Amino acid sequence: MPIRSFLFLVPLAGAALLAGCAATPASGSAPSASPSATAEAVTVDNCGTSVTFDAAPQRVVTIKSTSTEMLLALGLGDRIVATAFQDGPLPDDLAKAGASLTSIADQVPSEETVLGLEPDLVYAGWESNLTAEGAGARDELASLGIASYVSPAACKEPEYQPKKLSWDDVYAEITEVGDIFRVPDAAAALVRDQQAEVKAITPDDRGLTALWYSSGSATPYVGAGIGNPELLLDTIGLTNIAGDVQDTWTPYSWESVVAADPDVIVLVDASWNSAQKKMDQLAGDPVTANLTAVKNKSYLVVPFAASEAGSAAPTRRSISPTSSPPSPRRLTPAPRQDHGDSDHDRPGSHSHGGPRRESP
């Protein structure tokens, strides 16, 4: 399974603190080879749909930040004719490359809007973006000569969903997209950069536990044991209290959270459901107010766009600590960074997909 995150982590003063989804554009951001109509065809099995690219796509509609940032990181911003359903501002090191991009919809664009742009590819972050009620069903788009591609970590069917997301999965999507666009050298450079970033991480070794709190109030929606949250928590040395749940994201219970009493709570920050709103809720609810992490204000904040596998945010767009647990459970604090977004409460978003099997 190809795909996934671009997630980057950065070691901060000895305690490795997550740095959002990956990185700077590949060295020499220009593609390594010009697309050619005569280039050998590239066929991929994408979430169970076979897609053949006879030549590198020239006109791409990207849906979700994951796909937009992937192309920008590979130096392919000139191929994007429009974006939609972006989860937050572009990270600083991609902002210049994406400054002239046009957004056609705050959420999923209509098929009519997409067709009006005459794309040769629709690159989506979630499978639910590609339906008759959304940007167009994949078979319908194919019948009109428009290819479609979904970030593989978001595939819903079990046989196409990683058993447990790994960095190899992350690198595989970069490589596959590089092949589709005939820019293998740019993809290889980006993979090398990300491998070096991950290798530089020194995981925290104190056995701290963490809750990845994405959304929800009466019922929390949390990062479970096989997706992007688990990968990031494991990489920085935190034990996910919902890590035994075989899903990417999952409904959980506050009773289970209280029983686990995590040392750290990761808060996914979104314009429609901010990290601060979650902090206020946790502190104001008698069920959660006495949690160790809440009393110590031991929060890590991650932008929504960096919480999903497939996007390419820079290391500065990190899981930023807002404070640190007391010794001996100390997480070294760092300045709070600009935060993007997060939450399945977003109106009309389908969030991480129905019961969210779509998000990695």
C-alpha cells in the first residue's frame, strides 16, 4: 500500500516532539523529467480501482490539504488548476509555491464545478470526496477521460488499508505519485529528506501515555492503533491509550480515558473546533477535570492538516507543547507554533469519512 504521511518529527531539547506532516519541497523542486505523451504508461491499483496514466497529468484538481501539499512538495504546483476542501493554510515552506492556487470550494466541490475545469486528474484525500454527490464517482470520471487518485492511507476497504501505518507506507505514496507524474528523482529526494528527519528523532523513553483527541464532546473521537496518530505517537515515544483498537480513528469513551489517565493529551486543532475549545471542555467537565494531563495542562497541539497521512507540512508545523508535565514526567516545552485544524464536527465534512475509516 502506497502512501501516507509526509509527517515529520523534530527532536526538541532531548524530548522528541512531533512535527506535523512532512516537509520542504524536494531538493531542486522542479520535476526531474518533463511529462511525455510517449512515456511508458503507469498503472496503479488505488483503493481497489485500477488507474492507468499514459502520460503525466497536466491539469489536476486537488481535494484536501494532503493532495495539494504532496504536489507542492514535489515541485508540481504548476499542474494544480484548482484546490478544494483545504484544511488550513499552507505551511510556510510551501506557501510561496501555492500562493497563486485557486480554491473552488470550502468543502467537497460539485462534479459540475470539477468538470468545468477540464482536469485530467482529480487527486483526493478521502474516498468519500469521489462520489456522485461530491466531485464525481470514480467510474463516471473515468468514462469522461478523467483519472482519479485517493491518498492510499485513506482507503476504506480492509484489504487496501495498511494493517498498521508505517513510514514505508508514507514513502511509498511519495514514490508512487512521483512515478505517476514522471518525477522519480524529485520523489526520491523527498523520501531521503524525510527519512533523515525521522532518523534524527530521539523517542522519549519515560513510558509516557497519551490520548490523541481529535473531536467529539459526549463521545470523544480518538486516534486508534493502526493509523497516522499511532505512527506519530510511536515515533516520538508515547504510548497510545487507544492503541489496542484496530482502526485508524475510533469513537471512544470518557470512562476509558479516565481509567487510563494519560500523561499527555494530543489536541487536534481546527478552525471549526479549536484546541482551546477542547482544553476548556476538558477543564470544565468534572469527568475529565481531574485527569493528570488536564490538571498539569500537558497538551500537545497538532494542526488538522498535519494529522492525516498524505500531507506535507514542514517540521515547524509540529505537535507543539502548550506546557509540560511535572518532573519526572517532563516533556521539554517549545514555543507554540501556528496551528491548523482538526475535527469530525466540521459541518458537511464527512469528517474522517462516515465512521471515519477513511482517514489514515
